[in-house]
Amino acid sequence: WSIMKIMIMSDTHGDMIYIDEIISRHNVDDIIHLGDAEISKHHFNMRMIKGNSYNDDHLPIDATFRLDDFVFYITHGHLYDVNNGLNKLFYKAKSVNADYCLYGHTHKAFYEVIDGICFINPGSVTMPRAGVSSYVILDTKSKICIHYNLLGEEIIRNDGSC
């Protein structure tokens, strides 16, 4: 096992200043953006997928990949109707044997383990719908998932259940 810390963000809607600030704050091994970035992926050197905003059209709609012996499925979430629950997304994650299913779109921080799959929504860095801007640092060694607010303060901690 290697220790891998992954930064996960979504729904930044073009705000590069906040992204720069957040990235400079943490020492991570990988960065994943879950759509509605509206920025150049080359500027930040991160894994990115398409959201439902028009500026992300050049990006893939989703991705499945292996990191640190875990299978990750990433999507923005709008095509799985995540505003109305995780049922459709759960079956997609199950079909690709995902250990982690990362999604955005709702602009709300979320974490839950369903049938052995860890579902994480980092919330929105710039346009939260639940009152607090948020992003995630996931440590695949300890399996600790922490949501941080825009100031870098811990707001939600999930200890090792994934």
C-alpha cells in the first residue's frame, strides 16, 4: 500500500483563484475535479470530467480508473439524477466494481457507504447550496475522508469506513 491523498472538488464554475488557494494549502498526490469547472485542465494538472455547463464540452462525461488498488468511478452526477437520490448512480458504480464513486452537481457535501461502495460528493467550492463551501481530501491508506470549507477548516470527518 502506498499512502495516497486525493483532493476532490466540484462545481467551481471558473473561479481559478479559489482553486489555486485550495491546491496550495494541501500536499496531495492527485486532484480530481468532478465537473462544472469551466477552466483549463492543463492549468491545474488535474483529472477532470464534464459537468452540465457549456464550458466543459471538451472533457469526458465520466471515467473509471484504478488508484492505489482501488477502483474509482467519477461523474458529475446530472445524468444519474443525483438531486433525487443515488439509486441510478449506485447501479452504475456497482456495474464497474467501484470502491469509490465520486460525484458533484448537487453543490452539497455528502458521504455514505452503500453496499461497500463509498459515495463522496465534495460539495461546491464557490456556489454551495447547503450553506458552506466545501471540498474533500481523501486518504486511501487510512480511508479518512475530510470535507473542508473554503478557509481550510475541517467541517465533516468520516473515519475509515470506506
